[in-house]
Amino acid sequence: QLLRYIQPLLANADLTAVNLESPLADKPYFDPNQPRPPVFHPTKDFVFASHPSAARTLRDAGVDVVDLGNNHMYDLLEAGLTETKAGLETAGYAVGVGQFGAGHNDSEAWRPAVITVRGITLAFIGCTGIPGDDQPINYVAAVHKGGAARCASAPLQQAVQAARAQAQVVIVMIHSGFEYGRDPSPTVQQLTATARAAGATLVINHHPHVVGGLNWQANTLAAWTLGNFLFDQDVWPTFESYLLAVHLRRGQVIRAY
């Protein structure tokens, strides 16, 4: 019901991608006036969760690929990450095809989603520049820990270059920046430049909750921030959102709005 008015736009595209900034769990809610259950991250100010039915809802609405590379994907810790990825698989978002950006180790988190549409192979890569290093338990994946892929220049460059070897178009989704800031932070600018230099065609950024501009450079397109899509935030500047449509021809961006 919440997506019924936007569903025709989502389903009309050859391929639709979103950032899913919430783990999935059978019991996604707890009373904020009571002690936080131990299944949730113990020290974060805000933790999110949604019911697994959200995955099927996104699928039915026309979403083809889901980004998990954000600072809330580890809000239910390792068990929540497992449940989220399994719930997405059940809804049709297979690892390596329909979901990307997080995993049970850093290699899995950096694994792209690769999908072929109308003869063009696209690779999606996601990562977060909000790693939670100020917390006892951070939000990012490591060799023996799950979480989102940690955005840093070296692994991002390597991931894009590796994806270019198997796809004609590489789309990078970076979760970083200043909340409620329309202009890209220095970190976002630097990571976007890294992705572009490595061969990304599109760099789609999110995290600030508000909308920002588009930037063309050397045949690549960057969206600085698209705002919220479906979110129960009641801060007035967050009410405006973008759904970015990009037209490709022979692997090149020919139109975006």
C-alpha cells in the first residue's frame, strides 16, 4: 500500500535499484521505553529494523537489486545480517545478482551484484563511509566479522576495476556525507573521484536524507544525494526525494533526470 503510487515508475524501468537501510527481522520492533533487547546493537543512538515481508514488497513493486552498504545494516548484528540476506534471497534477491554491499566478511561485502539487461551487463557495488569506529562494535565487515563494505579508496578502486572486467557498466552506491547537507562532503567527493577514475559509469550517493545535485564529469554521472525514499522521518527538509532515471545506450549515459 505504501508503494502503490510509485510502483508504476519502479516497475517501468528495465532495472530498478534501491538502498535498503534496515535489516529484516521477524520481530523488528521494541518498546523504546524499555531496555533495548540484546539482539540489537547495544550502543547506537538509533537502530532500525523492518519485517522480512518488506523484501517481497520491494520485489512486487518492481525493485530488481538492493544495496545493503549502509550504516544500519548491522543494527541487528550478525544474526540480523544473516536473517536479512536470507529474507532477500527468499524474495528473489540472490547474492551476487540481486543484493550487494554487505556480507559476513569483507570479501563478501565487496562482492558486486552482476546482472544483464537487454544485452548490457551491469555491476553494482555498495559501501559505507559511516563505519561506526566510535562504537565498541562498528558497522563494517572485516576478515572475520560481518557488516557493510567499508568505503576507502584502495578497496573501492580495486572493486570497481575488478567489476569492469566482467561488466560493461559499473554502478557504485556510496553511503556517506553529512546528514541534512545537500552539498557533498570532502569524503564523498574523494570517494566519487576514486570510483570514476577506476571506471564507474554511475556513482549514486546517499545518507544525508535530503536531496542534492547531479554532477557530470568525463562521461560519468554522480548523484550527490537522493534524499529519503520510504522513511518515517518527520524532519521537513527530508520530505523532498529524488527517483533518478538514467538511460544508457551502448554502455554510455545518454539521458538522466
